[in-house]
Amino acid sequence: MKFIDHTSIKVFAGNGGDGMVSFNAARNLPKLGPDGGNGGNGGDVLMVADRGLNTLSVFRHQQVFNAEHGNKGGSNNKTGRCGVDLLIKVPCGTQIYMDSDQGSQLIAELLEPGEPTLIAKGGKRGYGNLQYASSTNRAPRQMTHGQKGEHKHLRLELKLLADVGLAGFPNAGKSTLLSKVSAAKPKIADYPFTTLTPNLGVVDLGNYGLFDASYVMADIPGLIAGASLGKGLGLQFLRHLERTKLIAYILDAYPVEEGQTPLTVFKQLQQELGHYSPAFAAKKMLIVVNKIDLYGKDDEGSLGAIVEELQQETGAEILLISALAGLGLKELKLKIYELLK
């Protein structure tokens, strides 16, 4: 299924049904009085978050949604049937914006499953002539039409709900790490931008005696310099890091570009996230140096120098792992759980 995290739709609540002008009559008794019934109310448009959805792809094939109109009133004081409400399911983490001439306004944010949220109100019913009967007007021919239902042009944006997000440049090993610590199966290959869509995985700590402990990890497609300005995959996926409680910076022990070090890569990543949103500076972070299996015994000193340099510059705890070889993964999973608590 294609991952889609933003789309536009139109929703139309149902119109209210018209009232009826009618008079009760029987043979030889033509003036028994008015009996026109009221119309039915138009159906509402509601939205609810559904844990079973993780993309907005359902809206690729349908962009217009209509609730049912209310029925017209009938004779013998019969009220028209109300229109059926329309319930639209969206993934948890969906933001709903209403676009208008005055700009875009956030009208709802559905983070957890629960009660449906009213998005567009159905039109109010019209009244039949029976409602207008009085002592001075015993044969009214007055009725009202049902009101129009609300219609709105909406923009939906999905921000994934994950506890920890993996931030790193292409080929840092984020997808491999996610596949090793969870049951997620992201696409993995030895070329940049293998990951073109975010992937979620649940990290279960039951093997370590923490039987009820788990958290959700998100692998965000690789960033590049200038991502906060829209370069590369840019702004398309940075939003998915906004709701994470912890950002794990995944650094390649052997940076691809000449002259780079894990420290310079970390600074670039922090700069891109800071340009996108100052809120990232307040998030908890963990620095993870990956691919340490590429270092031999003779290289242990240089690996220690990398850790020391990162610690001095950042003051953060540094974890050394090899996602491919499975080194340090237990320590990483437990450290993330500790930080999230």
C-alpha cells in the first residue's frame, strides 16, 4: 500500500428536508385542519481515529464525501426521516485543516481512538404547516425549507505517532536497525534513499524480563543537507519526527563523504532539525554510532576517539552498535526504554 501522509478532500453534510403543506380531509369534511409534517435533519459528517490505519491512501480514490439528506415531511403530520451521518475513519495522528479564503485553520487533531469528532453539521429540518396553525390562522399555507448542510474543503496531514524516531543521513543503517529490533520489514539495500516512506516497528522487551514493556520506533527516510529547506525528501517526512518523545541520531562510524566525521554529521542533522522546528531542541536525544563491526582491533583507539569527541561536544551518552552484526542492540533497546520512562 502506498504511504500517503497528506491529502485534500471535500465534505458535504446533508441538507435538511423541507416541511410539507397539507390539510387533513375526509369525505364531506374538507376542513379538518392542517397536517403537514416537518422534514428530517440532514446527516452530519464526523471523523474518528482508527488504530488499524497508518496511511491516508484510502483518500487517493475518493476525495468527495457526502452525508445523507433529510427527507421531506409528509401528510398526517409525518416527520421526514433524518439523514444518516457519515463517519470517516483516519489514522491516529491525523490533523484536519479547513482551507478558506481567510487561510488554513486547524479544526481537529485526532491522536487516539475515541468519540467521533463533528466536522460538518447537517442542515436543520424545515417545518410543515401544522407548526404554524394558531387560533387566528387555522389554515396556514406556510412552510419552511430545510437548511443547507455545511460543506468544507479540508486538508489532512498525518504525523506518525511513535515514541522514538531514528534520524540520520542515507545509508546510516536506520532500516537495518529497525528490522533487527522489531518485526518491521523495511526495504534495505546499499544505496541512498532505499527508504522512501516512514516505517514503524514495535520494540518488545519481553525477552529481557520486562513483559509488559514496549515502545514504537519510527524509521524516517534519510535526510540530506538542506532537508529543512525542502531538498531531497526534505519537508515531506520531517513532520513525522515532531511527535516523537526521543530522537535517536544514527551516525555512520565511517561517514560516506570525505572529511566528514560522526561529529560533523551529528551537527548537520541537528542543524536541519532545528531549522525545521525549534521544538526539536527540547526533545530527549540519544547518539548512536553504527557499523562499529567495520573497525578492527587495531582501530579501537580511533573508535574511542570518536566517542570522546562526541561526548565532549554534546555531553550526551554515546552508544556503539552494529545493527547488521547485532552488536550492542540489547543495550540500545534498554537505554531507549529507560529514557522514555
